[in-house]
Amino acid sequence: MSLFENTIRQMRNAAQIMKLDPHVEAHLSSPQRILEVSVPVHMDNGSVRVFKGFRVQHCNARGPYKGGIRFHPQVDMEEVKALATWMTMKCSVVGIPLGGGKGGVIVDPRELSERELEQLSRTYIRAIEPLIGPEKDVPAPDVYTNPKIMAWMADEYSMLQRRNKLGVVTGKPLSVGGSEGRGEATSQGGMYVLEEALKELGKNPSEMTVVIQGFGNAGANVAHMMEDAGYKVVGVSDSKGALYCKEGLHPREAISCKMEKGTVTECSVAGIQKTGDCCKVITNEELLEVECDVLVLSALENQVTKDNAANVKASIILELANGPTTPEADEILREKGVMVIPDILANAGGVTVSYFELVQNEANFYWSAEEVQERLIRIMVEAWQAVSETAKKHNATLREAAFIVALKRLEEAMLARGW
Ligand code: GLU
């Protein structure tokens, strides 16, 4: 089953429970617009390589399309369609007035020089320029894209338009229209939601052990936030492997060691482990099955599947990645009583602060870090409450409930517009 088919299956489950208008369901079952572009780059060695890129616009019933751009060697159209669909749901769950879109370029950016990466980013923006803009479709960072790339993209679009249009992409550096708090927003939003979940379960962060899969923007930020909030982080990983420290580890030291050595698997040394000799290097697959209370999935999709879901020991899964749990795994986890805090709620802090960034760019008036946090926490807590209440009302999982909340708002908007 493709990732997009998984997404549609998740939507259908919720649609059945809430009795969604079948026209609305049909409308949301395929993206409104799909663009495929070629992205030629003059390489440093004098050759020209032509990369393939996509932009998918899933639904703009509630506002302009919004969603990241992924630079990854394995990205494909089915994946981008799935990610765009989740963006529609995500924006709706947190109640921000945006739709869903997503982009991708098939490339391993780690193999490009800085100049090649800049040309790729600018050429991709020129290719999709007719379809984007602050009122049309607003890209952002995703896997292997970052604020520096967003600055090039905002600059390229502004030059084409012959005016400053910094709100064309979000996740920019602070020096060119970025927002306070955007860099950490995905992790911060996840922390706020997890805190609410623990309150409901009557549990304290200090009693919880945590394993974090993935050490990119979301994984690395959530690791030190968890440490500061009193959780005990016992495992971390990156694409090369995992480090499991039964007695706990120090996330900040693990982050700086990863920066220095390139992977956490080289980091099982004093200074990172909390007591003596408690760390061992294991695989990413093994990490998902170790003893812990909270498993944070912040790597890629399809990590917890029908093959390993039964072995997950955590009682809570926090999905900071998009689509890390397959529908088959969801069934197994439901039977085991594992609480899965779904991606479209758990990682929505990122797009929420992207929305704040867009608003600030359009007004050309900027907020303090405190103002950003105040607004983010309010939105995340309200979204958690809506999802949690809906789950109880329908005896549904949190994923089903999050889709129900999102679909209700989409249904209302689409019917009001006469779609
Ligand atoms: N790529 C992020 C996501 O999947 C952020 C999207 C955005 O900020 O527009 O939610």
C-alpha cells in the first residue's frame, strides 16, 4: 500500500465514524493540483544534472495551501501527495486558516556543494513560481531543507516579483522575515500536547523514560526540551543507528557529539551517559522495541509497522514525524492500549508558527518570543482538548479523533463555499 493510500484509509476511518458528507470525502480523496517540474543544476565539475521536483496542492478550502519542501533521494509523488493531504488535516486540527500542500525534489542534498544547493533551491522556486505566493501557496522547510534554503527561495521569488514578498515561504532566518520560535516550534508544540496528555493520565514527566528516534530538527530539539522538563531520555538515534543508555543520557552532550562525529553511534562515552557504563549502540529497529514510557518518532514515515508494533513497549507514542505509524500498526497498538498522539496534532506546532510568520510578514510587524509562545501554547492546548473530547465521545483513537475534528471544519468550509 502506498503512503497516500494509507492517508486515505486514515481519512476514511474517521469519515465513517463521523458520517462525513460523501461529496466532501470524494473531494478530499485526491489533490486539487499536482505539478511536476525539472530542475537543472550546473554542477561544480562542469556537468549539468536535471533533478525532478514536485509541488502538490491538496485542498485550499480553509485558506492558501501550506506545507514544506522535502529534499530527499527517495521522495516520490505518492509520498508528496500523502504529505500534502496530512497538511490539510494538520492545519484544520489546530484551526489555522490554511490549506494543505507539499513539495519535494529527488536529491540527496548532502552530496551537493553549497553553490549547487543554492542553484537547486532557486531553480526549483522559478519552476513552481506561477503556483505559489503568500495568498496562494506557502512552502516551508521539511526533511533536509532549512532556514538558509528558505532565505534563497524567498529572495528568488521576490526578485521574480520585483518586490519584497518574504511571506512566500516560512521557516526563514530571523534576519529576513523569520519568526521567533519557528526553529523549535515542531518540538515545542509536541511538548505542549504531551504535557496535556500526561495531565489527563495523571502522570508526571519526572516518572517517564523517553526514547527519541531521529535527530534532525524535531528530534534534537525535543531531546533537550525533554531533559529540561524533567523526563529521563534513555535512547536517541539518527539515520546510522541508535544509542541506548538504560540509566539515562545527556541530550545536549549527545547533540554536540553528533555534530562533531557525524553520528550518535560514535557517542557512547562518559559525559553522555548518566552513570558509568550504561550505554550501548543498537540499530534503529531495536530502539523502537526497548523499555520506555514515551516513544518519540521524529525520523521518517513507516517506522512502526505490522511487523514490529506488537513489540513496542512504550505506553505513549508521540509522532513528531509525518506518517511514522502504518494503519496496520495502529490496529495493533490500539489493542495493546498504546496511546498514539498522531502526527497531525503532535507536530502541528511547526506549521502553526509558520502561520504566525506569514501573518508577521504580511503585516511587516514582528512579535516577541513570548508573544509567539503564548499564542502557540493556546492553540496546541485547545487542539488537544478538542481531539481528546472527540476521542471520548466516539470511543475513537486519538488519530481518528484528530481526523474527525479536522474533517468537520473542512466540511463546514466546503459546504459554505458551495463546493
Ligand atoms: N514541514 C512541516 C510539516 O510537515 C512544516 C510545514 C510548514 O511549516 O508549512 O508540518
